[in-house]
Amino acid sequence: MLFDPLRRPHTTRTITGPRPRSAVTVCRVHPSPYLLFVELLPTRSMPDLAAPSASPDADDEPAAGSVGTRSRFAWCITGSGHFIDESMALAARLPACDLFLSAAGEEVLAIYKMSFEHLKPRFRIFRDKTASGVPVGMLYEDVYHTVVVAPATSNTVAKCAFGISDTLPTNMFAQAGKLGIPGIVFACDTEPVVVTRSPHDWVTLRPRQVEFDNVERLRAIDFCRVVASPQQLEAALNERLAELSLAWNTSSS
Ligand SMILES: Cc1cc2nc3c(=O)[nH]c(=O)nc-3n(C[C@H](O)[C@H](O)[C@H](O)COP(=O)(O)O)c2cc1C
């Protein structure tokens, strides 16, 4: 379902909050989130996805009460098969977490047979269907307190490290940084040898120096924390939950 952007007036808003520099930008914001669902391949079992603590949110709006409260996690999924299961299992344990997919992320979820039907009861899902990253408007409506990119492809890591924002995840990451909203990026190509599960087999990759350089460059980006393993990702989320006085979902049914 596509929002009618004319339903809500454009707003002019002064961006406040922690910023590393003295300049404060005034932006004209078009808060017109855009949400579509698709039918994909038959599902396989998802890895340890805990049931949400509350019923699913509406399909096409920020959840009631979430606008202006910075009360949700934005979790961006890129086209990485590496650690996709582990990442999704952590996302499912978070309270109030929405998914933002790159086009490649959407394809890879389908290739790994994680169907939207299985994900929809647990997450609101935003797809990469606009050139300008329209769902990013919700960051300016103060819906999200944290942006997670996990797992992050080498491609997305490189873009984030160089300030490029031309996909939904890279736009979410860049705009979050401009608003002082913390970002956590799970960069997967951080070891000399990476053994990963392809859709049909295990494969061995040897990331290049450029991948390592981009990870290091990303570590220097404002409001960004880089993690390099599922354990580090869980620990970073643990810390973020504690900062926000929140807790993991405990329901397993
Ligand atoms: C099945 C499959 C698995 C993939 N896994 C990875 C991966 O683990 N890491 C990676 O950097 N790219 C991986 N790719 C390639 C990315 O999907 C591709 O570079 C894509 O352009 C990334 O786009 P995005 O960064 O916008 O999501 C994979 C591709 C396929 C088809």
C-alpha cells in the first residue's frame, strides 16, 4: 500500500540532538513512508525467531505512538548471505524492530528461503522501491532510536564508509548519522579467510585489502559502531538496549 504524500503536510523542522559540529541544518522533510509486501518463495524454518512481544504493527504507518518518540530499531538487511541467519535471529529478539531491505537484500532473503510470509508477523518490512529512499522520512519523524545494518555486504560497507547513499540501507545509515542517531554495522568481510554458506554449499572467500580498508574507514564515521561477528553484534545490541533501558524479547512461542 502506497501512502498518499499529500495526506500529510510537508514540515519544516530544526534538527537538534547531539552533533559533532556547530552547524545545525534546517531541512524540508517529506514524511511519506512507503511500504509494500511481496510474496516470495516457499519458506524454510527461520533460525530461532522468537515471537514478538506484541501483535504486529500496521502495514503502512509508523506504529501508533512511535512518531516523535524514537522508540524503534531500524534494521537494514543487505544482500549478504554471510551471517544472515544469525543476524535475523538477533533482529527477531529485539523489541519494536522494523526491516529495511536493499534490493539485493530482498533477493538474498528469497534465495535463502526466508519468506516475507514468515517475516511479516514479526516485522514491518520496508522495501527499496524509491530512488530517494522515501522510508528514510521516518527518521525525521523521530520513529527510530538506532539503525542497524546487519549483515552488511562489502558493497554497503564501502558506500557507508565513503558517504554514498543510493540504496535504502545506505540512505538510512547516512541520514541517521546526520541526525545523531547511533548506527551499528555488522561488516562481514573482516578476516583474511571467510567461510560462508552459499545457498547450496559452504564456500571460502578471501576478502581483498580494499575490503579491510573500507571497514577501517567506516570505523571513523560519525555515530557509527562497526562489529565483526555475531557475538560482537549481540554485545553491541545489548549495550544499546541497556542505554535505552530496554530488554530483549523473551517470548519463544
Ligand atoms: C546468494 C548470494 C549471497 C551473497 N552474499 C554476499 C556476502 O556474504 N557478502 C557480500 O559482500 N556480498 C554478497 N553477495 C553479493 C551482494 O548481494 C551484491 O554485491 C549486491 O550488489 C549488494 O547490494 P547491497 O549492498 O545494496 O545489498 C551475495 C549475493 C548472492 C546472490
